[in-house]
Amino acid sequence: MLESIRHALFAFLGALILTMIFTPQARRLALRIDLVDRPGDRKKHLLVTPLLGGAAIYLAFCGSILVGLLLWGGLSEGTVADTPLDWHSLGFMVIAGGFLVALTGLLDDILELSPRLKLLLQSLSALAVGIYFVLQGAQLRLFLEGSPLAWLAAPVTLLWLVGITNSVNLLDHADGLSGGTAAIAAVFFTIINLLARNYAVAYICAALAGASAGFLFFNFNPASIFMGDCGSNFLGFTLGMVAVLGVYTPDGSIREIAVFSPLLVLAVPLLDTLLVVIYRKRRGAPLWQADRNHLAHRLMRIGFSHREAVVLLWIIGILMGTLALLLPTLKPYQAVLVFAHAAALSAVTAFFIVKGEKQAQSRI
């Protein structure tokens, strides 16, 4: 265990340092080739801001993973979510899969695709990698395994990967929010998998956390560079993959409750997406149409500053992740109750955010 913790710390620090090295280079390159995000419409920032931050995140992540592949073949000794994947297969799969979804996002950053086409390409790229992912034996079995509904495991897995990819992409609407939330989620996934002796996945999660955290030095408000869809696509898809590969229940416990942990760890992007979908459906707006009705936007309209809104959502992510850590220590009925209370708390929080926004608008 101690050796695996050292490996995870190496992955985290290595990715963090590499991100801090690569990001200024990516910023200079983006300015040189005029790959920038300009103010206007629904955009909050006031200055022209370079993109390509996502490329720095991806390269730093890959660098950390490649070093792990070269130095520590023994990482495959841990459980890998009951799949036939070994450490080397898993490492190369996340690098190759991340490349495709990051490339799709970069294409949007360069060409400024329409929201509908952007969503389609994001989903298709996540779906393409997800199919290979499932063919390698990695899928959400959980309560489906051994039941007449076992055939649903593969489509549910693909839907999950596409959904989380787009949820994290939608969350990238405020400086530092997507990167910080991804870093927090990846840290909790790291701890969960270390405790479950799922060492290969823990290493990947730690590298993802380090790459995301390193980017925050340049992306926290006021941001000097954006990750763009290249970064948010990559972070979302990789979080979706490690969530599937995670081990959440101790030996002998009921596997059905395992679904609660990743839902709690990723509560912030999932809640944000749910609120946006409900808002657009109620108003008959296209689901792919961009607007300023995400969680951070609503908090800022209530009266929170940009930084305060982002930090508050980070705190919610930390609280939910802490609950996810507690679930394996509880009896099944206790775990269900904890998750139900967390879901209720999320609903109440969302209600008061929306209500506060309406009251703020009525006073104008």
C-alpha cells in the first residue's frame, strides 16, 4: 500500500509539474497562431484569452502515465475492476482514447463549430472510444451482472461515458471551475482506488488530478489561458473511464451500492447538467444551445463573485466526495440513506440557487 501511495504521489506531482511547464508554452503558441477566445455574447471574460490549455493538460497527463508504464509494471498486480485489462493495456488505452476526444475538442476550438455539430462530434468520439473500451471488457456490471438485464451493461457504459464527457464540457463556463472540479473528483477517485487496492486506476486518477491542479495556476480567475473543449472533453471522458474502472465496495459487500460512489464524486457536473437540461426543456430551447444558466452563472447573479461561486462549487464537490469515501464503510441500508440525503441536499441547494436568482432579478 505504501509503495502504491508513493506511486500515486509521483503521478500527481509529475503531472502537476509538467502542466506548469507546458501551459506557458501552449499560451505562447496559441497567441502566435491566434487561437484565442474573444469576448462577446454570453462570455464573461473581458480580454482576448488564448486557448490550447487542454493540450498542455493532455500532454502532462500522458507524460506521467508513460513514466509509470516504463518504471512500474507491478501496478498491474492490483485489481482492475474485474476486467482482463493489465496496467500496460490500461495505460495505453487512456492515452489513445484521450487523444481522440481531445482532438475532437481541439477541432471545435479551431473551427468554432455550431453547438449542435459540436455536441454530435463530442458524443461520436466518446462513443467510438467507449465501444473499444467495452470490447476490452471494461463496463458497468454492478447489479446487471448475472441478471436477465446483463445485456444493458454495455449500452449503459457507453451512455455514461458520453454523458460525463458532455457534463464536464458544459461545466467549463467559469474560470477554474472545470479544472478544479476535475482535480477534486480525480483525487477522490485516487483515494477510493488506493483503498480498494486498484493501483493501476489509482495511478491514472492521480495523474489526472495533478494535470488538472497544475492548470489551475493559470486558469483560476482571472484566467490567462483557457483549456477549451480540447481540455474539457479530455477531462470528462477520462473521469468517465476511471469511474467505470473503479472498485467501490469491499469484498463480500453488496455491489449494487457501488453505483452511488461515482455519482457522488461527480455530483457537481451532473447537477449542473441536470439543471441546464431542465431549464432548456421547460423553455423549449434546444438542448445544445449555449446560454448563461449554469450553476456558476446563477450564483454570480445572486451576488457571489466569480471566485466565490467557483470555490463554493468546489466545496460542494469536496463534501460529496467525502460522502463517497464513507460509503464502503457503511451497511447497505446506511449507504442508501446517505446517498438519498446527498441527493436531497443537492436538490435543495439547486432550489435555493434558482429561487435566490429569481428574487435577485425581481429587485432589479
